[in-house]
Amino acid sequence: STTLFDRVRRRIGLVRTAVLGLCLVATGLGSVGLARNSLTSFGLAAALYQLGKPLYAPTVPTLLLQCVPPDKRGLAMGID
């Protein structure tokens, strides 16, 4: 997952990586609810979720740290 995150982040940037990851997670979760009696549909929805999660999960703390002054970063990460 780290390799995927680094490749995508370098190519499209940190914010777009977070947005792409969240879109994949949202689509995957929404599709799970629509996958009625179809193991294939459920599997594809779960795959979308699993592709999106490692894209957005590391970006949230990184973006948060960019918005917080250096002397408050420990507090911000403790709250996150």
C-alpha cells in the first residue's frame, strides 16, 4: 500500500491523492449496499474500498501537519 500511495502521490499530488482515495472508498461502500445476492459485485465493491483506503489514510495526517504550526504538531496528531 505504501508503494501505491507514493506512486500516485508523486504523479498527481497529495490533495488529489486524498480525493481519489475517498472517492474510491465512497464508491466501494456505496456499491456494497447495492450488491444484492451477487458475490462478484460484492467482491468488486470491496476491491474499490481496498484500493481507496491506502490512498487517503496516509494523506489525512500529512495534510493536517501542513496546516498546524510546528510547535502544535504533537497536540494535533494526538487529537487526530
